Amino acid sequence: MYAVVQIAGKQYRVSQNDTIQVPTLDEKEGTNVKFDRVLLVGSEKQITVGHPLVSGANVEATVVGVGKSDKVMILKKKKRKGYRLRRGHRQAYTEVKITNIAI
């Protein structure tokens, strides 16, 4: 069984025991989280598509940890002006493990 769930404006396809990285949540490590914005639930036999959400469906997860992703370097340059700018960015994330998909 799998589901498409919307978390913080982004959509993720998840199934049970998957570990995904989502934008930062205000939850501590080991906390159980429930996501109720489920857009689609599917299995081998049938697919249920919400309009826009599947009523009564939710995805339960456990917070595994928090961290930062790899550094992305941003470079700006204007030719013949002597202008160079170099910046880095590391996006924070929360890692969650999907424990249950309920319909």
C-alpha cells in the first residue's frame, strides 16, 4: 500500500517503513506525527483519488532526527565590473519514518 501525502506544500509518495526527508517540523526526535492531507491511496487492487483529499485517510510517522542537507554554492558574477559574490546554503530538514497508512 502506498499514499501520496502533502507535507509543507510538497507532495511525497510514501509506503510503510519508508524514511523521507521533509521540510523542518516543530517536533522532537521520537515524536509520533500524523499527516492528514492525503491526496491518493493505492494498493494492488484499487486506487482511491481524493477530490482534493481522501476523506478519513491519514499517514502516521515517527520523527527519526533533524539535520541539514549538503551545501549548495551560489555564485554571481558580472563581467568587466569586478563584481563577484559567493554564498552557500544548507537547507534544514526533518527525517521521518512512515509507520502506518490508514484509510
